[in-house]
Amino acid sequence: MKKITTILGLLFLSMTILNSCGDKDKDDKKSKKDREISVKNLDKDIDNEEDAVEAMITITKAQIELVEKAIGPPLLMMDDEDLEDRAEDIDKAEEDVWDKIIDEEWDEDDLEDADNWDEYEDLKDELEDLGDEYYDLLEEAEYDDREESYDYTEETGEAEAEGSNFSYKELQFMEEFMEECTSDNYYAMYDYCECALEELMYEYTIDQMEYLEDTEAVEFIVENTDCLELIDYDEEYE
């Protein structure tokens, strides 16, 4: 498998890489619902720009609360019924507040002059950070599920994977390739590496890749695939 490292090294040099019971349960669910930040009728209490920003602050706090609940534990998908209903309520409240702002003909400069605007911006930054954390956790969970689906049997040289006909040698190669390829920045590189692996395995057998010229592998990925477009340059390089 040393060949993998050499190929990947040249791949990285050929481009620029980057500079989420019973009644008691019902009572608990109800009490949690009662403790949620209220977003009802926020637009009704808006008389000036400060009131408008305050309503936006309340909505952002509710969004933060929602993402924190999704992060868990347990980690929940946003299509969870309770989360989805809550998100719809928040979206409706936000729409009503912005309708009020538009009706009053306040622009962004008017809102930025409000005394509580800085608090709103700080909360938006916090929400963005939480959103990044949530999606990172989702990606990690998806990766862990994929890893657990493989059952290696080294004694027989075979490997069984859910819904897969790959041999043990192929699965071992795939695992080592992805581990090495994503080592610099897992989240930024994962989609690219998965694409490159798929294209290489479609074009060559595992045995052929053992003797594949380094430049030939690089040339194939760069010239014959769109994998490079999948690198997430927005991810911070670590």
C-alpha cells in the first residue's frame, strides 16, 4: 500500500489545497415545549427599529436553541418531526417580523443604528458556529456508520460489507486510501477523495494500481474526472 501514499502525494502537489415512558414522557415533552423561547406575535410589538432588532434577537435565540437540541445528545436530524415543527414556527415568525420591517420601510442601515444591533450580530455568529458544529457531527456520524458496515474476516481473506461485493483486499485498499487522502482536512477533502477513489477503481483493478505509474494516476484524476471540483475550499485548513 505504499503506492497509495506516493500517488496521493503527487495528487496534492498538482493542485492548491485550502489556505454537525408513558404519561411521564408526555409530561416531560410538554414541559420542554413550555420552556421553549416564544416566537409568537413578535411582529405585533414592533414600534421602532430597536423593537425590530429585539424581535430578530429573539428569533436568533430560538434558532440557537433549536440547533442545540439537534446536536443533542442524541444527535437528531433536522427532519425529526418535533424539530421540523419548531423550525416551521420560527421561520413563520421571522417572515412576519421582516414583513413588518418592510412595511415600515426600514433598511439595514436603520437597523444597524439600533442600540441592540451588536447583540444581534454576536448571536448570528454564535448560530453560524453551532450550525458548523452540527453539520460536522452529522458527517462524522455518517462516516462512523459507513465504517461499522464493514466486517473484515482476515483469516479467509474475504470481507463482507452491507450491500457490497468488494473483496477483502479491495476494502482494505479503500479504507487506507480514504484515510490517507483525507488526513490533511477530512471535511474539506472527503467528497474529493471518495470521487477519486471511485474513478480509479472503475478504471483500474487493485493489482493494476499496485504497478500504476504515479504520473499516470495524477494525469487520470486531473484530466479525466471532475473530482477536483468537489474540494471544499471554504473549510479552514488545519
